[in-house]
Amino acid sequence: MSEKIFQDFDAVSSKQWKQKIQAELKGADYNQTLIWETLEGIKVKPFYHNDEFENKTTVTTRISKFKILQRIYVFNVEKSNKRAKETLNRGAESICFIIEKPQTDLADLFSQLPKEALYYIKTLFLSAEFSAKINDFAKANSLEIKILLDPIGQLSRDGNWFANLDSDFSILNTINAQSQLPFLSIDAGLYQNAGANIVQQIAYTLAHTNEYFNRIPNIKPQILIEVSVGSNYFFEIAKLRALRMLFDVLKEEYNHDSNCHIIALPTKRNKTLYDYNVNMLRTTTECMSAILGGADAVSNLAYDGLFHKENEFGDRISRNQLLVLKHESHFDKVDNPADGAYYIETLTEQLAEKALELFKDIEKNGGLITQLIQGTIQRKISESAEKEQKLFDEGKEILLGTNKYPNPEDRMKNDLELFPFVKQNSRKTLITPIIEKRLAEKLEQERLATE
């Protein structure tokens, strides 16, 4: 159909729209009534129009390539192998094995697993020998494997390096010299789950990446970025787009020729213990944002993951959410769906500009590692988290079933298989670790105490 169906209608300018809106407001101030400001300092308008928009963003997201990812903690090799087979037979397209021990037998772990699937191996230790073992195993068995190693993330989360700065980076440089597989990852989800705002998340991720570019000359394989996605739907789409755009700017400075590989997971920060079925709704929209934002792989959280041990039903439901999005909602059929959406494009530009400004400030003041040691990053995240927590405590940020319309008959004390709150572990650390904390923790603890 070549004929434009709206050609008989006069175009309506943004000025005309504003005049109409102003008339409907009956004297109320347009800016104060309809324009609101986010925690990132971004002013959101009630509408966006093409006569006020200049498309400056250059982000291409090929969402048709996104993989449904299942994470498996390897406590028992035989059971993990069996679970991986079942998961792949039930719709997952990639597996992330999280390994605690370098003695893990890769042949047993991957026994009879399909070669066409994409595999990730995340080790909770740092070993050039084990990385070489993975590299040789992948080559010998024609498997696509990506390794997830992040000593800076270890420092940020734990408070200590695996060994120390010099030793950890010496090992990474050895791996870079010998590995043909991607091996570097960025634990960007930590910043989100600890309460950093979106601008901080992007800037800290960029600074995190820059530390590796600076300290590992001539990084060859692509870099993997693990991102947590929150509930602010359009902002989260724009966050992933802005992150990819800024990574492309940064990599050019180091003549790095690979795009970043984004692995997305719903945030834990807004998940709740009470009325826990609502978590399914939250994770669904968060996975939608991740896909539309261009994540390469998307892993979901089980609705009961806060308080139940891993179980078949929770895993199946979380996987089926992604299967519905891919095969029934057809999220895999359109590439770059946000392209040309004035609101998302504008958010992408604003987030990128603010994050780049913050990134430059971090680099001017010594870089991410220096600011972690000084405590600056932790303090900034804490300040941002406190602002959001205050909004939640005042009922301005709503979690249904928790601080809005709670069910007083809910009882959870006898259902707790896992401890769902921040754990205290007093020990000596090099830096103050960045601590993940959910918004509802204090309120939930009060409710549990009165059951």
C-alpha cells in the first residue's frame, strides 16, 4: 500500500498540542503539573513530537538474536548436567554454569549436551589454568563457550580481590594472551541491585570496562556485561541502548573491534516476600525491557527465588515467561523496535550524555578502582539508594502487595527456605563492599516479627 492514509489531515505541531493541553489544564501551570523529574535529574515531558526531535542516536539492537538463558549453580556435576539437558529440552537456548571449584570435570559437566547451544561458564575463582582448560575443551568439542571473569566485580561485591590487584591482573593478562574465547565480564547488575540510579549504573559500568582496557593491553575477544533490569520500562530500554552506544565510543579509543555482549537479568531490588506472585508480573516487564533494549541473552528470576531453594516449578515458570515473549508475543521478529520512538530516543541521548559526564569525572579523579578504595562509589550509591528508599517508605514508590494494598492474612514465616535479607558477615576487607538490598526488606522484617 503506497498511498499515505493520513495525507488528507493537516499536521498538528507541538505548539498546537501544548496550546490545547494548556486550555484543558484550566490555568494550572503546564511545567509543574505535567513535567516530572526522575532521580537521575531527567525531566520527562507529557508528549514528544517530531518537530522538537533530532535523531542523533546510532544504536542498532538486533533483538531477533536474543537467547533464553538458564543459570545453573554447579554443586554436583551429575545433577547439573541432568538439569542442563532438561532445561534445554524445555526451551532454554543457552546455559550459564556457575562453578565454585577448579577441580570440576568439564567432560562430565557437558556430557551429551547439544553442541548448537550457547554456553557460559562463570567461575567464583580466578585461574589461568582452568580458563585454558575451558578454551581447549571448547575447541576440541566444537562448543561455543563464553567465560565470565570479573576481579573488579569481586572486589566491589566482596571487598577483597581474589588475591590482590597485581596478581589478579597478571592472571587476566595471561588469559588474554592464550585464550580464543571471550573471558572478561562486567558485573553491572551489582550497581543496580545496590540502589544506584540509571545514570550511575551506566557510568560505573563504563568506568569498570575502562579499567580493563587500561590494564589489559590489546584485549582481543568481546567483553560481556551482566546487567540488572528494573521496572521503569522505557528508561530500562533506553539504559541498555545508551550503554551499548557508550561502549562503542569507548572501544574505539582502544581499537577494540568487538561489540559488547549484554546478558540481562531482572533486578532483585523490587522483588517482594509477601504477595510474591506479583514478582511474575515485575519480571515479565523487566524481561520485555531487556529484550527491546537489545540484550543478547536474557535470564529470568523465579517468582519465589527470594525464599525458596531452586525448584522445578519456579524454574519452569520463569523460563516459560521468556518463551511466551519469544514464541507467542513474537518479540524475536523485529530488529531495533525502539528506533524512531521519540521518547525512547530522547531518553537514550539524555542518559548517555549524563552518564558520559559522570564517567569523565570518575576518570578525572583516578578511575573506578581508586574511587572504590576511597569509598566514593559506595557513598554515591548509598545516597541514591537512600533517596529511593525514602520514596518507598513514604508510599511514593509503590510495590503492590507490600506498601500498597497488602494482604494482612499473608503468612510467610514457615515458608522461608532461604534467608531473604542482607546477611551480616563481619570480617576484614580492603574496601567497603557494595551491598545489594531490596526496598521491602525493613517492612518485611517487621511483618515477619508480628506473625
